[in-house]
Amino acid sequence: MQEKCRLVGFSIRILFLLNTILPGITPDDRFHIGTIANRGSFAYEHLRYAIDRWNTEHGAHTQIKFSIVSPIRYDNNYEERMCEIMQQGIVAVVLSNEENEQDSQLIKSMCHYFNIPCLSLQSTSLRDSISDFVTLLGPSRGAGARATSEFLDSMRWTGFLLAYQHGSDLEDLSPLMQYKQIADTGGRRIHIKVRRLPNNTDDYEPFLKYVKTRLKQTNIIIHSNNITVLYNLLQQARGLNMAEPPFSYVFTNTDLSLLEDFLNNMYGASFHCNITGLQLVKNDPMMKTQLALTSEAVYVVGMAIYRMRELGHAPRQSAVMCDSHDIWSDGRIMNEGIRKLKLRNQLTGDVQFKSNGERDDIMYHGVGRINSQFVKSGTLKIIERKRFDKDGYVL
């Protein structure tokens, strides 16, 4: 197995050297961005779009162009996939939200070990170990729930049902579950009920009937990363006359506005209840949040290289071999170049990072459905709350 890896690595080194001397492509203007996502997956296609966008809009004047690097064999485990793409001399890895927590942790630890900058679109779990080489493009864990709490302050609800899709969502939702403790309720008593949505089904009528007749809840917060779930819930709620006052819905999914055309095209559809939610993407027309974050990840890598080159410290790509326990010699300066960026008015707002790699000052828009269309209802600031470990120390 080791001999096979060495032969593959040798072949990739030769191909890499040949690529760098082809006409029109030099080591200084063609860089590789890696992904372990399957070809044809949303994560892969988002990255391909983001790279094409950079090459078209910025490649000529920056003299920096990118190529996507992904594994040839997708039946390999994630460790083998990472080893394969690192052999091709990547300057960064873009980690989508499609990987499970265990695989994501493995990739992040390999980025740290081999000094490969990793740009993650996922929220950081409290169980994640700190890595100097992981930079978070997406919101931190619980940021959406903290922004959602601003809706509750304005709505003056006396109680609500919080419905979530996966067990792993609970960490994200803890600020909402603690709302009655952390919010200034003006003496109001807040009643919170928490229920999990049915799994492996698109039939939510029994659950909605249970909410209406047994729980007797009319204020409902839905947490799901799957926009199809949101559509099915609203469609079936309308069939049960739960799309009229006094019912009121808040969705934490930041792609809620993309449902507008589907809701308007629904046969005979009418929604007179309050429907509100969050939006992270600032540009118009609206695009899917993960696509916007992926585009920003590529832009961050491109601008980091561009500014490093201006300072005379442009990174030099080199193949990294897992069996040889190599590290990328320029990985640390590349990572520092990413962390020091301050970019204004990007697709999801200003982009800059804290010293630990978390996105700083990320802002949401509140959106509400008025006259059959979603409109922005203001900017929601995120109230930062310190996290503590079991011994009481700040994380």
C-alpha cells in the first residue's frame, strides 16, 4: 500500500511539474483549491461555480487563477481523499456543510497537521478542538438562534414551540431554549416547548395536528437546514388551516426567501399568517447561502494570495505526501494571510476574522412575508455570549 501511494505521488509530482511549464500557465498564476466532495454534489458544484466566477471576474487583473482539485476515487475514506488532493499542491481546502461531524473533525485535524489552510462553511461545535489552520466563513454555532431571539423581543410572545430536525441541532438552538433566562421579558413569563420533527418522511400532517390539538401552540419556530422541509411544512399547514391568524411562524433557515416563487405558484395558495425568518446573503438577487459562502471562500483565498504577492510573500505550491509526513512549508504564511484579511461588502457582508479563525461581526437581515413576498425588515445584530467549559473557564 505504501509503495502504491509513493508511485501515485511520484506520478502526480510529474504531472504537477508538467502543468507548471505549459504555455500560458506558470507556477505563479495557477493555484489549486481542494475539496473532498463528490463530483456532482452540491458542495462540488458550488466550488466549481465559485472558482469559475473568480477566474472570470478577477483572474485577468490579479494574474491569479484557480483550478479545483478533488479525489479521483470516492470509495476511499476521507483520510485517503485528503492525502490524494494534498499530493497535488493545494493552497487551501474548502470544507462544506455536507460532511458529518466525525469526518469534518478528521479533515480539520489533517489540515492542522500538514499546515494546509482549511476554510470551513460549517458552524464550529463546542466539541471541536482548536486548530490554527481552520478559518470559519459561516456563522458560529448558535449565532442564528441568537439573532432569532430578536424576533421574539419584538413579537412579545408568551410562549412558543421550538421544532428541530436533528439531535445535533440542539447545540445550535441552546440560546433559544434558554430564552426565558437570558431575555429581558419585561416581567412576562415565557413558556417553551421543544419537539423534534418526524424523521424519514415528508408527511408532517400528523405532527401539525398534534401541535394544533394537543400542544395548542400557535407560535412556532422551525429549525431545519433542508429548505424542502420548510416548503412541505407550510404547504401542509395551509391544508390544516394553520396558515391563518393566530398562527405565526419563525424559520431559522437563511434560505427562506428562496421559497417565495414556490409559495406564490402553489395552486390557490394564500398565507395570511405571520412568516418571518433570517437572511445572511446581502446581494440581490438572493442566492443560496452555501453558494454565497463558497464564493466568498474562493475570494478570500484569491485576495490573500494577491496581497501576499504585493508584499513579496506569495505562497509556493508544493505536493504534500502523507506517508512522508510532509508539511506545506508556506502553509503558515498562507494561513496568516487569510486571517488578516478585511473585506467589505461581500455577498454575506463584511468578511474578517478573529484571532481564533472565527468570522467576526457577521450580521443577519430579518425577513418577513408581506403581500405575498419576502421583504427585509432590518438588520439583526448577534449578541455575543461567552462560552464556558465544565470548569468555568472561558472557551
